[in-house]
Amino acid sequence: MPHLLHIDSSIRGEQSVSRRLTARAAAAWQAAHPSGTITYRNLGKEPLPHLDEAGGLAGMTPPDQHTPEQRRFWELTEQLVAEVKQADTVLLGLPLYNYAAPSSVKSWVDLLIAPGLSYDPATGTGLLGDREFIVLATRGGGYGAGTPNEGWDHSEPWLPHGLSMTGLTPRFIAAELTLAPVVPKLAELISLHEESLAAAERAIDELWVPAVV
């Protein structure tokens, strides 16, 4: 039975553009897989713990030697890796905060890097790569070539590297200038935002359209 792992990370609740896009994608996936099931995780509302000393050492310590704190982190890692392994498609909403990924997404990535679970420590082979990974990225400003903030988006370039050990390879669909409708100094860019958002929505709608043969 097809299974989707749907992850949001925005802290803006119902005002979130990334959540709007992931909801659209989840609905499109469900329409294409009527018998499919969905697991939902909201990192913006229920963030994962950041790695501390116990969490960092949990993956380097044999499970039978774990302290209670290390065991707590390792069990969480096992749960997160299992969620990914159960999914045929992973869907992640990735807003840009202060030119980087939300810290909750960094925690998710850090906890996924687990020897023996998400990668083979002997060979370095990723163990999570045989699934679709769709990332819906949203950015309040514009960061493309020739813009004043070109190169300031440190989220989209980082994520493939952060997850590279696991074998997960993201496909990005992005909407830019999401702050244009609400920030007066960006008002002249509203039309560009609308074009970017419409293009992202079209790309989402085409993700699981059956091929014509």
C-alpha cells in the first residue's frame, strides 16, 4: 500500500505558504493513490530536540551501553528513520528563516544520520535512497542570479549535502517573494511572487499525473 510521509516545519500556522503548498501536494498525492496512507509530522508545532552530548554520542555507543539519555535519543532516531523507510514518498515543507533552514529541520536531519539505520557504516552506502523526496521550499525574498541577495539562501543548497549520507535526494519546487503581499517595501514585487507561486502550484499538480501512453 503506498505511503506518504508529510512533514511541515513552518512556525506561521495557517498563514504559512509552505504549509499551503504541502497540503496541496498531499491532496494531489492522495488523489493519485486513493488507497494510500499518510503519516504527518509538524516540526513547527512539535519540534524535535537538538543534538546535545547524549544525542551526539548515542550513535557512537553500542545500544547495550546507552545511558538513559542516549537511549531516549536513539529510540527517537529509530522512530524517525522508520517513518522514512515506511514511506514511498517523503514530502517536506522548507521555509527560509534568516537565510537558512528552520532549526527544526536541522534537528530532523541530524537525528536521521544514524549508522546502521540510515547508512551502512562499513561502506558508506545510504539506506534511504529508494523513495521519492519532494521538498517545497518557500522564500520571503528573491535569491536568484542577479538579485541583491543572490547566494543568501543557505537552505536549499545545504539540504542535499546534509542528507547525502542517507541516500535521500531531494527534488525542489520553490516559491519566492512570499513576503511581497505583506511587506510594504516589497509591494512592487507582488506580481513576481504570484508568478512564482503559480509556477510552484503547477509543478505540484503535475507530480503524480499518470503518464499518457
